[in-house]
Amino acid sequence: MNLTAPGSGPRRRDRRGRGPRGPLIPADLPAHRSRAERFDDAVLASLESIERRWPAVAGAELGVEDVPPSDPAPWESSGVPLGRVFPAASGRPARIVIYRRPVETRSTDPEDLAELVHDVVVEQVAHLLARTPEEIDPRFGER
């Protein structure tokens, strides 16, 4: 079956005569963003608030991965890590990686997720700067 007319580009199949489908949710509504995009936004907002107080963090790269690698670092406990810090080496900046799925599974609602993301970012920044989480954010763990 040929779905293209000679001399034209590919056609979209319109089975029931209702025309091509548009987006289900308009781009200006909050539900348009995916869970992963909202998680990324929460991580960025948390790091930006920390950078204002600790400018030394500004040089670090930030990454979000879905799950941690299956081989834990020797110093990590047997639990699933929520984030990791990779110190600067060989001309590469330090990196902070937050693991989305383990953090999401430990939260109960969007507010809890935002607080947990902030706590995980604070812990990773504390490891990077060799400080305590309470020094990075005096409200750490109060929520």
C-alpha cells in the first residue's frame, strides 16, 4: 500500500476522517511537561538556590540520569544511591549526578519530591565541598 502521492511528501494516515491529531495538552498548561522534565526543573532550581550562597559550586556540571549504574562505588552502602559526586580530574570539572527513578520512588507527592530533590542536591554539594549538609543549607533535614 502506497501512502504517498506521486510528487508529494509522506501523508499522515487518517483512518476515520477526523483529520490529523493535534497535541493532547496545549503547551501553555503545566501538564504538558513530562515527569522527567519537571524533575530536571526541580534539580536545577535546587542547585541555583545553593549556588547563590556557595558560588564555588557554579563550576560543577550537573546531570540527571534515570537509574544508577549497577556497579556501586566501593564506599557506597548496599542501598540504591540517590546521587553521586565525581570530583574534578584531568581538566574536567566536578560533576554532580542525581538519579531520577530512585528519588521519585521515595517521594509521595510533588511537594515531597521537591523537598527530597533539594536534600539530595544539598548532600551531593556537601560531599563536593567537603562540608556538612547543614553548612550548605541550614534547613537541611527539617522538612
